[in-house]
Amino acid sequence: MNLKRRRRIIKNKYCPSSYADFPFLVDRPTISYLKKTYNKVVFILRGLPGSGKSYISNKIVRCYPLSSYVCSADFYFTSNKDGLYNICPEKLPEAHQLCKKSFFKATVVGKRHIIIDNTNIQRWEMDSYIKIANQHNYLVLIVEPKTPWKSNVEKLQKLNKHGCTSEYIECRKCLLHPITPYFWGFFVNEYESYLFTKFAEKNFYECLSLFKEFGNDLVSTYSKSLEYKMIYNVNFQKLLHCTTYFEKELKDLDSNEDSYSSQSDVIGSLGKHFKLTVSGFIFTPRTSGVLIKLDKKCLKIWKSEDAFMYKLDKDGKLIPSCSDEKTSCKDEISDAIYKKISLLSLNNELSKNRLCNVSEFIPVNQRIELKVGSRAHLTIGCTDGIEAVQTGFDVLSLKYKYLQSDCLKICYKNDCSYIYYGEGECKVLFDWPLQVESLFASYYQ
């Protein structure tokens, strides 16, 4: 949107600021974070005519004046001379096509905050925007007005600037259904995702140099070269994310399929800034991932399956537990943890530069308690035929193995503890955890 159009923005007197109290407009840490260079977001406004979408669009433009770009089919019915709006229904398809072209150009040149100011009532109306946004590593936030009349057909008919009749608005209202994301999570921006992926690659090769068995086990498992990018099919251009809830993950346990999306903490956190603590990396023959520790704020919106939803089978492998076994399984795990920890002797005075037995040397930062959030991670890459969800299983599996194994090889180097579990499984733990910034959002396919 050019400067002249910005100047024509008129504040809607019917919309007080409380109707636009979204985190990306009122939360200072979020606003500060989104104004940083590498954060790209597409705001898809959704709602009936007259519900307050353009008001939200104007608020976003005022909040991010140097980086926002508005795409709207309405622009093609607005006079450049006097700013008057004169819609021509026969040209609507053409106007929407031009709007999509404008959006595509904006993503190609890297506009950081792009606003789609159309009604977007049905899913197919926003599919092309979502597809392009995903291809160019943008986060997508579907934003619906909070005005009390957003479903009041009579008032919408009076307020909308398009001259829509009550019958038309009522018809569109019948098509307005909730849109369910594929998953929710904490998303790291494109630049920091790249940095963490390269950092993981560096630590992977460090593990290879410290533990010869690690490389031998990987080669024997997959019979391929030890090129990090080739083993894990790493895409250096993707956005790393920590999944908080996968739509199909807990349907068998929840009576209400949309219970997660309707939680007040989830609704209030969409588009909000969160800090994640990075404690290390894991590398297995299946996955490569970043270990994440969640704080209390993050845990409020965490609902991913955790340690208490899994148990060990007779062969010691991690398998999902039945919902009616949740409580007993959790107690069983907790007892095993404390029993194991009580048997382990801590000796921080041992040499930090040699391989040592876990029963002889256990750094304080490696003592483990499996609890809510234990599965939190960022998936960097997976081997052929392995899905990203496997990374969470590997994170929990290595924690169980740590508690069960009699002998693990541990080496301390560069303020990191490198642990080899055998069978091509390795973990890196930082003595000084890192902080990474993220945005809580939904992912749509």
C-alpha cells in the first residue's frame, strides 16, 4: 500500500481499542520482536462485511508503519483521485486475482508484515495466500474481529461500506465456520532457524569426532555417507517450531475436538512473543532435534503428549499408554526416576576431558525428571521415511535410557556435555542454556 493510501485511512469511530487487543497490537515484547528484521507475518483478516476488519488492518499499519503492506480487493474499486469506493460486482473475480498477484510480489520481495484485508469467509478463499506464505517462510495469523456486532446481520448491513444487503450478509454468515489449523506451536523466525540448524550441524560433527562408534553405527544402519544434510534431509530454509498441540493428537482423549483452540490461554496467546530455553541437541539414526525447556508461561498452552502418556514395553522401548493407565503410568515413571537418581553418585571433581562411566560422573545439568514439557523440541531433520513426530519420541526415549543405562560415554568439551548412548544415538547438553525468541501461532496446510 502506497503512502497516499495510508494517509486516507480513517479511524472507525465505532471500534474502541478494546476491540483490537491482539498481542501483536498491544503486547510490547511482541511488538518489539515483530519489528526485528527477520520476522515475517501474514495477517489474514476474516469476517463479515462491516465487522471491523479494516479497522484492524489500519491498527496494524499504524503499529508497523515501515514494514506493513496491505492487499485488498477493495483497492481496485477505490478511486486514486478522491478515494471514493465504487464496487463493480462483475469485476470482483478480477479484483481478487490482482490482489493475489500483489500479495505474491510482496512475499517475493520480502515485505515483513502483509495484511490480507478481504472477507475470507470460506477456507478456499484464503488457500492460495496460505500456500504462498508457507512457501516463503511466513507465519500465518488468521485474525477475526472482536466487535460485539460481528454476527449481527442488521447492524452489519448498516455499517458495511460495500452496500451489502441483509440477505447477502445472512447467506455469508451461514458459510462462516471455524477453521482448524494443522497444529499449533512456538515458531522460530527464518534467520534464527538457519543459525540453529548450522549450529546443530557443527555439534553433529563434533559428536562424530568424539565417538567413533557413533559414526560406525550410523553407517551400519543406513549405509550412506556421514553428510549431515544428506542423513537428516535438512532444509536450511524452513521455520523451526516447537509443537504445542497437533490437531489429531488427542482426539481420542478429548470429548470436544476443538477444546484446545477454544481455551482462553490459547486464544489470547496467538500472535504473541515467547522465549524458549535451548538446552542441547539430539542425534539418532532417525532424527536430529533441538532440546527445549518451557517456562511456566509456555506450559500454560502446552498440550502435546508427554512422558506420562508413554510407558516401556517388555523390550524397553517407548510406547503410548492407554488413557486409563495415565495416572498409574505417571506414578510408575516418577518412582523409577527417583529410585535411579538416588542410586547415582555425583562427583563433579572428575576430569572433564575424558570419557567416563555415568555411574561415576553425572553433571548437575544432566539430572532428569520427566514431567510436563519433557517432550518439547524443535525438529531439524529426519531420515528417509521418518515423520517429524518421531523426534519427540526420541527425546523421551533418550531420557529413559539415561535413567536405565549402566554405562554411557560422556565427554566434556567447549562448555558442553557430549553423551553417547550407543546404537547411533547421541545427545549434546549445554552448561549454559541458550535463549531463543519465538511467536506462538498456528500452521495451516
